[in-house]
Amino acid sequence: MEHVGRELAHDMEMRAGLNEQLERFFDLLVQTTTTGDTAWMDSILLDWAKSSTVTDLEEGMYQVTFIINRMMALTIQVAKETLTKQQALNLLAAVIPIYTYGLGAVARYEMETRVAHISGEMEKVQKQMERVDRSKTAFISVAAHELKTPITLIDGYASMMEDLLLEGKGVPLDGMLAGMQTGIKRLRSIVDDMLDVSMIDNDLLKLNFQPIQIETILEILKNDLSETVKKRKQTLEVRQFDGSKQWIYVDSGRIMQALRNILENAVKYTPDGGRITVDGRTLPGLIEVTIKDTGIGISLENQAVIFEKFGQLGRLELHSSGKTKFKGDGPGLGLSIARGILQAHGGSIWVESDGYDEQECPGSAFHVLIPIRTESPETRMAKLFDELEKKE
Ligand code: ADP
């Protein structure tokens, strides 16, 4: 016990714990040699084997097998040093088979734990693959549905125009052309969203950092949305906040796209007459923008789901290709793109809402964090290389 304790436990506290275990082990060892029944050892071997963590086993560290091996070697050494040859032989003949039994039992248990862990991992991968498969199928049905609506529109206008041209009455076609263009614009925006999602998924989103004030982005968005907001009798208030005038380096086009997606949703999921407020503040190293609405809100369980691709898959019947119509669900890509863009900047996005209720309208608040970069990452890289060159 002394030898083993000295070799395996480095500090006093550990040694005390180990001694207790060793005492139990050697008592059982004596018990086993007298009865000849190895089952005496099972409980302690199992306890020891269980103490190896899955991580140890995963990394190939078979600690308990190692300890028993060392104990066996030390027993041989001590027997040789302190006993007569005959005594040593007698002792070793009695205990070595028990050590060997212990090694076998522990190795088996460690292997079983490792195999169980690996099959657990495989099950996880299998589940993930099933999810991917389901989301692929869902993608096809949503994509097909979303694309079909504008195609039907364009198709309708085209045949109407064809009929009118055949009749040759010289009826003006500009209204129909405008309708067609609306359909084409919608098609393009869906396809663009799909391409963006695929770029984000494959880490191919390239950011073009330019200095801008968040205020400018918000003003442009307010302007772009003003007509829709008026149509929906809503109020869109963009407040000035600490940080809104700070010049920061971002990909302004992409940040605008992210904020636009959030704002368009705020309009879409807020009933006529509702209110949307954009505010913010500066946090250490970050600018926080908050987009609050008085809309239908989001249930707690959906608050994480909506940032996934096709966050609203369950409600296929709602998909209506509406960008800002009340509850006119889109393909469910807007927030996942927004999240991808913010994460590519090193920022983040989350939502707070007291739940989903179309009558009470508890509203939602989207929080966006944008890192404050006072110089372009490319400039920083360039400077770094400059300095390295100078050193050479
Ligand atoms: P969609 O194209 O469906 O709008 P998004 O990714 O933009 O896709 O949003 C995902 C889902 O999150 C929406 O379908 C909607 O259910 C929910 N959602 C997003 N913004 C809001 C909001 N401001 N209020 C209530 N629900 C929202």
C-alpha cells in the first residue's frame, strides 16, 4: 500500500483517499485468496472502472488498467525485496491470478463503456442526418411553393398580354408589365435569399468592410419602409442613441440586409396601427440595436427555432410570398440570413417576447449586437504585415 500510494498519489489529500481505496482492495484480495472466489473483487473493480470518465476512455487513457498493472508490478517488487524466495513464490502464485482477473474485468468494462459511448455518438450522427434529410425535403417543398406563387403571377400576366395583343385593340399593357415585374422581383429576391443561405452555410460570405454610422443605415431603412408602414397605419420610430453616430467598420450592405429582414418582420407580424421602435446603446466593444414591435409575439419554444432555416416550416399553408402583409409568411430564411450576417461580423442576434398571442399582441424585441471596429480588419492585417516586413 505504501509503495502504490507513493507512486500514484502526489499530494497528501489524494493519498488519504487512495489509501482508503487501497485498504479496501487489499482486504478483498486477502478475502479472495482465502476463499478462492474472484467474485469478491467484482464490486471494487466495477467501482474503479466506473470512475474513468468517458473522455479519458475516448482519448485512449485506460487509467484503471494502468493502475492495476502498476500494483501488480509493485507487489512483485515488494515480495522480492521483503520475503524469502519461497514465501515470495507462494504469495505471487496466490495473488497474480487475481490481479490478472482484475485486469480482464476492468479492461472489459472500459471497452464496454467506450463502445457504448461510440454507439451513442453514432446514434447522434444518425439523428443529425435524419434531420438534415427532413430539412432537405422541407426545403424542396417550401422552395417549390414559394417559387410557384410568383411564377403563377407572371404566367397569368403573360397570357393576358398575349390575348390582348392577339385581339389587337391597342389596350395599354403597362399595368400588366408592372405586375409581371413585381413577380420577377419577388422571384429574384427568393433566389437571392437561397443563395445567401447557401453562402452562409458554406462559410463563403465575404464581407466588404466600410466605415458607416448605424444611424445612416437605419435612416435608409426607415425611408424604404415608409410607404408600407403608412399603408399598414403603423408608426416606425427610429431613436437616436448612444453609439448611433459612431463610425464603425461593417459590411454596410449586409448589415442593412440583416436589419431590413428584422424590420420587415416587425411590420409583417404587427397588426395595422401597431408601433415599431428602433433604439440602441453602446456596450463595451459593441453596439446594441433593439427593434421592438407591438405584434403577435413569439412563443418561448419558437424563439430559438426562428433563427434556423425555414423557422416556420410547420405552417406550410401560411406561406404566401408576402413581404410585409400581416402574417404573410415568407420562406423562413430572413432571420437565418440575419443571424449568419451578424455572426460573420462577430456579432449576434436574439429575441425576447412574452409569448405568442394574436389577440393580446405582447410584441417582440429583437436584439442585435454589432462589434465596434474602428478600423477595417483588412487594414489591421495590412498593418500587421507591414510591421512584420519592417522587422525582416
Ligand atoms: P419568414 O420568411 O417566415 O418571415 P423569417 O426567418 O424572417 O422568415 O422569420 C421566421 C419566423 O419568425 C416567421 O415566420 C415568424 O413566425 C417569426 N417572426 C419573425 N419576426 C417576428 C416578429 N417580429 N413578431 C412575431 N413573429 C416573428
